[in-house]
Amino acid sequence: MSAHGREASTGESWWGPPYPGAPSGALAHVASVLPSLAPSEQRVGQVILSLGAKAAHLTITELAGMAETSETTVVRFCRSVGFGSYPELRIALAKEAGRASAVPAPLLSPDISPSDDLTDVVAKVASADAAAITTTLANLDIGVLGRAVSAVAAARRVDIYGAAASAVVAADLQQKLHRIGLVAFAWSDPHVALPSAANLSAADVAIAISHGGTTVDTLEALTQAKEAGALTLAICNYPKSPVAAVASLLLQTTVSETAFRSGAMASRIAELAVVDCLFIGVAQQRYPETLAALARTRDAVRPHHRGRQR
């Protein structure tokens, strides 16, 4: 646990500033596993991510030279990220280039520079946040989402763990589940989360929300919940992170943030989009109970709203 250290409260991942731009497909997958690779393999991945789909035009010798490593390391990199050979990776990158040319989109670097005016800043923030939602939901594993929905819908109780920015997302999920009559608790204090996790059982679900997947408090609570027998679910950007490794189910976000915008809205908005999908799925499975609960909760808060009543 301590080998990775504590995730910064800003949301920066444990391996350093992410790459600029987070496209979907092969490049997004490379970015998500990059932190788990050996340093020499990381250099190969960083070259590919810096070039984007254009990396498909490189020979293995050219790529090895640019990464200051050997062709053998490039082959090892390909296998580490799930491709059987370098030609397979080149084909995946070429397909990505084809998709990009078929649907042209404005290319905006997410980096904020001192020369940017507020118009530039707003455009870059809008582009990054829109990409966070689009890319995350395009790559969301529907099968895993379905299993998570069924587990939460049937759970006796749901524990949700998140720290710093992820605590906001955890609280949002708790509020949503409470409104439809499910028992859910969001814990950001480890001194409360750990005892709660210890009292879970096989009838319960524990959900960890962590962008980088290395927050010690969140990791410890999810581990305790798993040891207690609860089904564990992680909402996380990095599939080989410590938090993801503990989870039985992983709903992965696909977000890139620069060092300057570390902990920005992009990571949270992607997590909130996944939470929305999870919640709507649960609400749909419990359709009659959901409608009745929403009616009750609307009636309960109506006296606390001024103006026109509906």
C-alpha cells in the first residue's frame, strides 16, 4: 500500500502528470495502463501518446529509437498493453486515425498557457470536460455496469468511499440512492469508513471512487469491505491501480488531466457520468419502487421551496 504513496488531494495520479489529450480506443487504453509499466516501456507509451494515431506510421525501429530503448522492449510493451505484436498495435492505431479523419473535431491542447486569454481558457475547459464524458461513456463496459446495477439494486446496504474531490461524487451517489429508498452511506472519514466497512456482509455492496486509484483511506476501506464479504466496486481511471485491484467490479473512467489542471472538473464530471448511469440503471430495475419513493421525497421537501408549487 505504501509503495504507491498517498494520492494527492488534487487528484493527480501516482505516476505523474497525464499525457495531453485523451482519445478513445487504443490510445486511451495505453494511457490507462501506462502507470503500471516498467520505465523503459513507459517511454514507449509516452512516445505513442505524444504522436497520437500518427504513431501507426512508425516502424518498430523508429519507435524504439524515439523512446531510447530496444525493439525487444517495444514488443514487450505491446504485450503489456494487450496486443500480441507490434503490427497489431499499428493496426489499432491506424483504425483510430481513420475514425478521427472521418469525424473531424477541433484539436485543443488542454494545457493552459500564460498567453491564453479567458476565451481560450473557457474553450479548453469546455473541450476537456466534454471529452471526459464522451470518452468515458464510449468505453464503459456495459456488461460490468449491468452486474453493478443488479448488485446495488438488490443490496441490503451500500457503502460509498471517496476522499477530497471524489468525496463530492460519493455524496452525490448517496443522495441519489437515498431518494429512491435505498440504504446508502458515503464516508470520507477513514475513522468512520473502516468500522462501517467491517460491519458489511455478503448482502452488501461497497463502492470506492478514486480517480488515481491510490488514495490510501479509500483503499483501506474497500479492502476492509471485501474482507467482510461485501461485493466491491471501483469507479476509477486506472485499471491497474491498487483500488481497482481490490475491486470485484471496475467501472473505468477515461480522462486525461495536465499537471496544471490536475484535479480539475474533468475527472469528477466523468465519475459523475458513470454514477448517473449506475443510478439510472438501478432506478430502472426498481421502477415501481422508484416512482413511489420519488413522489414521497418530492412531497417531503416541497414545503421548503418558495414560489410556484407543482
